Amino acid sequence: MREVAVIGIGLTKFGELWDTPLRDLFAMAAADCLEDAGVGRDQVQSAYIGCMTSGMFVAQEHLASILTDYAGLKGIAATRVESACASGGAAFRAAYLEVASGASDFVLAGGVEKMNDGADATACLAAAADQEYEVFHGVTFPGLYAMIAQAHMAKYGTTPEQMAAVAVKNHDNGARNPKAQFQMEITKDTVLNAVRVAEPLGLFDCSPVTDGGACVLLAPVEVARKLGKPIVKIIGSGHATDTIALHDREDFASIPVVGLAAQRAFQQAGIGIKDVDFAEVHDCFTISEIVCTEELGIFERGKGGPAAEAGETALDGSFPVNTSGGLKSKGHPVGATGIAQICEVYAQLTGRAGDRQLKNPRRGLAQNMGGSGGSCTVHILEVES
Amino acid sequence: MREVAVIGIGLTKFGELWDTPLRDLFAMAAADCLEDAGVGRDQVQSAYIGCMTSGMFVAQEHLASILTDYAGLKGIAATRVESACASGGAAFRAAYLEVASGASDFVLAGGVEKMNDGADATACLAAAADQEYEVFHGVTFPGLYAMIAQAHMAKYGTTPEQMAAVAVKNHDNGARNPKAQFQMEITKDTVLNAVRVAEPLGLFDCSPVTDGGACVLLAPVEVARKLGKPIVKIIGSGHATDTIALHDREDFASIPVVGLAAQRAFQQAGIGIKDVDFAEVHDCFTISEIVCTEELGIFERGKGGPAAEAGETALDGSFPVNTSGGLKSKGHPVGATGIAQICEVYAQLTGRAGDRQLKNPRRGLAQNMGGSGGSCTVHILEVES
């Protein structure tokens, strides 16, 4: 396999973008990405685009055709990839494998979701759960993650205050991210006193409904070197699945698919979590960030909550998590999220993260998850010093 | 890139399978495929599953998780791939690239669609066209292909009788395929006198609404050899896109994306169409088979119709097309179609095509198309003699 690097990133503003249709969200991100990479449209050979459910949101499928068409990339090989909220991560992995295979040199990995356009977002997102054995009986994602939260509280003593600390920290970071949906700081009281969604999760424990697009361009390391780019290598790519239904898992207080995907990524990279400096983690709900930091091995089981409350995941903490603001504050256009995570890791590794820049990080991790943990990708990027 | 082979195939019956849900369609095809390959579930590392719009048909996304879960493949890396009716071909290509890259040895490429479950199939399929600039104004796929047919008739003198010959031939072949939706022969009069759908296309010019699943297993040629399998190599993989909207193309009497994808596949294979013995071609409508045989170079432009009428594409013709019965008679579960085409090419190359077996074919081609030609894949397979 050839070594592969990220050589450019592009990201729309995230938010309620009522004036911006699906096709424009992708075209804008692709244009910014190619400009950032300094690569012409005629050099791009292929694209993988993550999107969860443009069919249910805006009755548009065949994204490979429509999105490359409107992005000025007509003719290239292009494929839309779906793995619920892990669609972006899955697209990134497919693009990585195509470059690694030697079939193509310049491959675009994109993600996009148009969620604000009239459709019932909760019903659309519920298609990531088991429609016949979960959704039919009335459960949607806030309910599923509430069950995970209740189990984690019962087993490890995790508290609402610890979950609130995740939201406060991610809003602190999002306030420093000009692309974030919510560029505002919040207090613990705001989270704890917010309207309840599904106990113990309140409104500020939940990621929002977001429109957005994101793209990154991949190329062989050799090619990146010739172009004089900073060398940001993909050193590990892990991907795994689990049962779609939460009720089929042994323990609600864990999300095993995260550990399995991470194990595969670490094995390929030949390193462990201690060799990684920071991570973008799938915080679709505050409890999710806590459980995922445990599954990734950043903290021991049951210690994710206390660590968040102690500030260990803050920008100046021992292991910064979601410097971008995460899904909670940056926003969660589901298909774009996995690519936006890669954008943030790349920005941090190349010193372009502005007011939220970490001090000379060398390795960053992006963990993107589908459903209640039915699928997950983990990617580890390393910048050459 | 490593050389890659197909080492097993599995296919459900195609048809109106009211008793069989989406997840079972895939699980059944995967089980048959793995049994055919003689490979255990614990050896499979990854899967790519083509599906056009399970979201709109049955409100289920996150197929990577639910389908691997119900197929007993929980844990593997899995990704759902969508490119409208070319979803299966796109899944096959992604699986091919993963094996070629060296990342995995055993990768499943599947396709599935559950179209008979209450949803409005015409509206769901219309999501493969431009929802805002085509569908909004009332056009759906029979109308789009009728415009292609009208243009081809005007430019080349193609006749309804020539189009009918495609349907008759594909039903002849489908009558010999136990997996086909319509195992019955028809006459030219049946086609010409059928109820009109969109002039000049009648009911028998159109492929049906179908439930079905299909899988093939890929492995490196070296591994296939060690397992003592017939060596059916993927010698060319071409993939291309075009404008999503028909009105943005220069000439309605051609479908350029097919020629572009074919050119890429032939370039990789280092051969031309004259070196290929037969093809599965995307006959979503009879006119589509005629145009595609021209785009592939099997016949000169404008000669596809006369060739079909002269029997050149029949089982005993100079270049057999759609020995399986094609989309027209075998059925067209959109996400599964591209993989089912590969199953037929493999069956023919390994002498397993029963009553429709060709005499010792060496190379076969599968052409799978999305929308009105917004995307296309072309794969060329060769059996080692």
C-alpha cells in the first residue's frame, strides 16, 4: 500500500443554512478544498462523498452525479457512501484505500447533509436505528443515548454535572471556531436547567440539526512532497460494525464498536493512544463523548466523566478532545461530520487552528460513529516534523 | 495494485418478494455467496453494499450495520455505497480497490433493494434524477428514456420493432434463468401492443419493480489460486460521471458516460471490445440497451437497433448481450443489479449458466448505469484457461 497524505481542506459554515441547497453545500466545500490544496479540477480523478439520508431529507439520491456535476468535477469516478452519522468517516476511508491502492493520485473525500429543509429531522435520523425493532416501537436517538447515559450513571457513577462539563467545554472551543454553528460559550447551569429531551439528557446535551459540507483532498505522500505541502500522513485507518440495535448489545454502558475500530487503526499505525496528542470524538450527545474517550483508551472505563469535569479534555488539558467544538457546538450535519473532523485534525497539525490552536501537536485522531454504535471509523493522522 | 479475482457468487430469487424484508434479501445472498466461495464468515474482513434508496423505500439507512448484523458478519468493516441504479457497480469497484490495495484479502461486494413494500416506486426512483430541475417539473425515468428513444429514432431511424426485439430476446434469456422475475417468453406483438408508458415506450420496454439481493466475494488472485478456485480476474474497472440532468447534455441520442467508463476499463485491461465475448448491459429500458451497446463499441452508432433485430445480441448471436435476461426480464432491484450482472458474468465464465450457457467464453463485461446516464461503471472479467 502506498502512503497517503491529506493535502487540502474545505469546510462551509455550519448552521441553519436555509438559502443553501444540498448541491451548493458540497460545491462550496469542494471549491475551498481544491483552492487550499492548489490542485486543479482536471487533476481530481475520483471522489467519495459521505451523506446519510439526502433521500429522506430532500428526496435526492444519485449524489455522485449531482454533486460532482455542480462542483465542476463532471466525468470523474465518484461514489456516495453511507454509514449513518459515520458516512463521512467511511468516505474518507474509501478515498484513502483508493489512493493507497495506486489506482488514483488525487481523490476527494467529501461529506454533506442538508437537514433544514422541512423534513422531520428526528424521523430521518431514526433511519440509522433498526426501523422494525427500535423505531417502530417509538425510540429515537435521544432515547437510545439516554439509555446509554442511564447505564453509565448506574455502573460508574457518572453524573449530569460531568456530562454538562462536556457541553461547556465544547461550546468554549466552538466559540473560537468561525465555522461553528454555535459560536457562544455556555455555563453548566444552562446545560443542567435546559428543557429535558430524554432523561438524563437535556437540550444542551444534544448536538443540533445542521446543514453543512466538508471536503479533504488526498494524495500519495510522494506527490504531496513534490507539491511542497506539509506532510500530514494517514498512519492508521480502522473501521468496524456492531449490531444495529442497542438491545442486542451486552452492556449499554459501553460502545464496543469504537474500541474495535480504534484497535484496528492503532494496529496499522503501530502506536497506542499515549502516542496521540488530541482527538476529535463523536459527541452526538454529551454521554457519547464520555463513553468514546473511554473506548479509545484516553481514560479508563468509568473515568471519562470525572476527566471531563476536571478539564483534562479542554484545550489546555492533558488530552484535548473536540478542539473544533465537536458535534455539540460546531454542529452535526451528519454526512459531513466525519470529514469535518479530519479538517480539524489537519488544521491543528498544520498550525492553522487559529484561536483554538494546540501547541505543536504531532498526531491527532478522528473518531466518527454511526447510530447508537452500529458502525465506527477511527483515523490517525501524523504530521512530519 | 494486486490482481483481484471473484471467488464466489450468491443471488436471491428476483421478484415481488412481499414476505422477505430488506435485511433478509442481503443475508440470503451473502450466505449463498460465502457457501459458494467456501469461505467462512470469520475470514471476511470488509463489505461494500450497493443500495439506491432504502431510506425512501423502507425508511432504513445505516445498511452497513443492519445488513452485516443480520448476515452474521457483525464486526467487519462495512460501507453502503450509492450511485442510483449503478450502486451495485460502485460497490463492486470499491471492494475491488480495497483488495487491490492490500488492505484486505476477503471483501464482500453486495447489492440489495426492497422496492415492493408500499412506497411509490416511481417517486423513489425519481430521486436518481435532478429533484429540483427535472422531477419538480414532472418528469420521471420513463419520460427521460422516452426522450432518449425519440432522439435516437429521429437521428438514426431506430424503430419500435427494434426496441421490441431487445425485450423479446431478454425474455427468451430470462425464461432460462431460474432466478429471473419473469421466466416467460414474449412476442414482438406483446411488446408493441402493450399499454403505453411514455411514447415510444410501452410497458414491455420498461424493466420492472423488483426485490432482490446479490453478493460476490473478492480475493487476491494468489489467494484464489491457493483455494483451488477457477481464476476469474477483474482485468478492467472503469467508473465515470456525467451531468445529472438529461437537459444538460449535448445529444440525447447518446449516453456519453458509458463510453467514458468503458474507455477507462479497456485502458486498464489493455484490450478492446473485440476481445470481449459477451456483456451484461444496463437495459432499464429497451432503448437503453441499444444505446449502451453503441457506447460500448459493440455496434457502430445507430446500428444497435438493427443489430438487436437481426439477432446479433441473442445467445447464439455474434455478441450475446444480457444472457441473464437483463434488467428487463431478470428484474431490476436497483441496488442489486450491478452485482447481479457480475454474478452472471462469473457464471458464464465458469460454465455454470445452465440453459443459457455460452460456449467457452473467455472475457465478459458488466455495464451498470445510474439515472439517465449520470454515472456508470464498467467491469471486465477474464477467466484463466
